[in-house]
Amino acid sequence: MSLVIPLALKWIVDGPVADRDPAGVWLGGVVLLVLGCAEAALFGVRRLLLARPLARVEADMRAALYRHLQRLPVSFHDRWPSGQLLSRATGDLSLIRIFLSFPLVFLLVNAVTIAVGFVVLIQQQWMLGLVLLAPVVPMIAVCSVFEERYSRKARTAQDQVGDLTTLMEESVLGIRIIKGFGRHRGQEGAFAALAGRLRATEMDKAGLLGALWALIITLPELAVGAALVLGVRQVADGALSAGTLVAFLSTALALRWPVESIGFLLAVTNDAATATDRFFEVMDARDPAASRAVASRAPAAAREGGLRLEGVEFRYPDAPADAPPVLRGVDLHIRTGETMALVGTTGSGKTTLTALIPRLHEATAGRITLDGAEITALPRERLRELVSVAFEEPTLFSATAGENVLMGAADAREAELLRALAVAQADFVHALPEGHRTQVGEQGLSLSGGQRQRLALARAVIGSPRFLVLDDPLSALDVHTEALVESALRDVLATTTALVVAHRPSTVLLADRVALLSGGCITAVGTHSELLGSSREYASLMSGPESEQEHRR
């Protein structure tokens, strides 16, 4: 539509204006008004047509990223800083949406406008049209150089945004440590350094874009100036009508924005391309275990029930090739209804072993079975219905106390929630302003460490799971509360098959048998009393005043 207006101008100048026809001039004005209104209306229609589907694209991509992050193994999240993932889920997807809604549309519209416009120009006056086409070759060369250099800067800037987001998130979550140790100035310095590097990168981007715009604007303006001089001479010589020259220059000016916008559109396109690369870096990450075929095993009836680990080995994916595995040749059988305590020195791999059972990590060798069924043959949803876990670090979410507990069994009723709170000795919840409907804040930091640990324990036991994995669940409790929790836990453990990581004798005494993990292997299995007499390492681990008191009991 913008290219039709110059043709209307040509008709007005060569017709009513040349003929001194006022009525024709008024008619021409009405035609130009109608064409301008039509252009504006079509612009609005385009925006309306694009808004909904493009917003849907961004929402779908963000939802797909979130779903994918939930399905990736814990080892992936251990390697990736949370700020990098957050920047991809927010800033990068916003850049992609902006590209789809504005630059992509104008790249198409402007390309068509420029192509059709130059055809119109050459049809009107081919010599002047060729003058305007002269800057095309140098502009292509400049744009190709710009694109390569700008892409590198765009990637650097977006990675720096991710690093800055990570630092900001860690500073907010660790504000108590920062204040407690007076490290706020050090954190400010680290933040200023990262922000300074990001600013320098953005200034480099601005310099590249400024140089490109200067060239893109200058070259076409010189061409328009040369065409104007030549056109005026031809009009003076009678070789060209005034209307044709007006139409030619109007068409050239109509092409001014499409040409000059190339620099801006290329910059946003490069930002969006980099954002897309960063988005698919995460989306292309795969769970290594998901691609491994699951071989059929012996039927459940042919094997003993309970939890069994056979020749289990684990090595972290990013570990050096010559590094020994964290776990090697682990063999352990926990009979149905039995509670097994797992003990070992710090760093012996106890937490890693417990993470293999619900497949938070994938064993690199060996097999793990639940009542004879190999866990790799079970859908993850079913596996995590069978196995409930309480981690040593009690993670809570920005939700109510009750909602945090119900994450262990979303369909549990009020009575089951209250029972789980009672088992975990989490009766403090009833004293909160709104009971179990009280918001506990981000990370549950409005609660003490012991309170968070009790809520995490309630979350583990609420669903009455067939298999229960507890990673030192009582470490943050005082002696009195620990005794109460142990007493209530005995009833829960009597109805399930459990593996309990223990560091204290009081926790060990909850178990029927004890397994000692040393050097990545299970080196001894027996009752607490048996191992005290037969294993010097176990006796050393259990030594101390608390151990002596428990042993006398």
C-alpha cells in the first residue's frame, strides 16, 4: 500500500496539477487519504492477527522448557547454574517472542517492499533505478561482516546475563550468610564486576550497531541524492515528466525505512538466534538412561521381595575417565518389611546410593529391584509412587505447610495429613497463624531447620509408601524431639521396607540390620551389636558418649 501512494502522486502532478484542475487536486487528496487510512487499518489488522499466536508460541516454549527441566536427571541440574536456566526461561524466550512479533514480520514485509519498490523504480526510470541499486553490493558485504561479529557479542552478553542472575539468586537465598559474615561488600564487588563486564559487552554491541547504521543510512542517502540531481537535469531537458520524478523520489523515500531498518532488524535477529541456541542447548539435553534399552528380567515371582541392589556401580557423568567410581559392586538386600540402616564415613557415597533407588541418579552398572521388578522397567511415575524419600537437606517451597507435606501424596485427605504431621512431631504447624494453611515463605526460611526437617519427614511418610528412603532425617532435631520422632517412626517403619542413612547410634537403633558402606562397597551387614563386635570401622564410627549411652540401653 505504501508503494501505491507514489503512483497516486504521479497521477496528481502530471494530471490535475499540470492541467490546473482544482477539482482533480481535491479528488487526488481524497484518494491519498483513503490509501493512508487503508495502510493504517492493515497495520492494525496485522497486529491483531499476530498477537495471539505469537503469545501462544512463547507460552508453549516456556511450558516445554519447564517440563523438560523436570524430567532431566539430577546430574544435569548439578552441572548447570540455576541463573543460566532462569535467564533462558525468561529473558531468552522474551527475545524470541519479540523477534517473532516484530523483526520477523518486518524482515518479510520490508524485503517484499524493497523488491517490489525497485521494480517500480526501474519501470519508471531505469537509469535512476540503477543509481539507487548501486549501494546494494557494499551493504551486503557490510551486513555479513556485522552479523558474524555481532553474533559473538550477543552470545557473550546473554551468557553474562545468566551469570549475573545466578549471583543475584545466590545472594538473595544466602542473605543470612552474607550478613552474618559481613560479606556484603565482597558480594557488591563481585556483582559490580559482572555487571561491568556485561555493560562493556553491551557497549561493544552498541558500537557495532552504530557503525552499521551509519553505513546503511549514508550509502542509500548518497544514492538518493545522486538520483535527485540526475532526475532534475532530465526534467529540465524535457526527458522526464515532473510527475514521474515526484513518484520516483516518493517511492525512494517509501523505501527509506525498509532499508534503514536492516541494521536494527539484523541486530534483533542475531539476539533472537543466540537466544534460540541457548534455549535448545537445554532442550537438547537428554537423560542418558532414557536412551538405554531396558532388557527384560526374571519375573517378580522368581525373585525375593523387598529392595535388592546387585553389583551396583555409579560414576558421575562429568567425572574424569581415570577417576574411580563413587560406588562399585554394591550388593545389598533389604527384606520386605525390614528397616536397614546405612552408615559410613562422610563422602563414602551414602546419599548417592539412596538417590539411585528413586532414579534421581542412574546407576552406571548393576541392577536395583523392588519386589523383583527392576526399577528401570518401571515408569518413573509408578516408581516414585512406590518409593518415598526424605532428604538430608529439607527443601520446602513457597506454599503452605500443608501443601508442602501433600507433595508426598497429592490425593491424601485431611486425616492423613494430620497423621503425617503427628508422626513427624510437626505439631508446631497447628500453632502457626493459619495452621497448616500458613505460607512458609521461599525455601521455608520462616521456619527453623528442625521444623523444616520435620515437614520434609511428614512429606515422606504421608503416602504410606511401600519403600521408604530416609537420608539422615533427624540430624537437625534436638534430643527430646528426636526421641519423640523415633518413637512415632517405629510404627511407620513396621509397615514398610526402609533404608535409613544414619550418623548417630540413636538412628541406627531404629533399624533391624545395619549395612556399612566403605570404599564404595558394602563391607559389612549385621545388627548393631554384631557390627560393634566384628567391625573396627563400624565401632569407630559409632564411638563417642552418645554411642556408649545407646549401647548400655
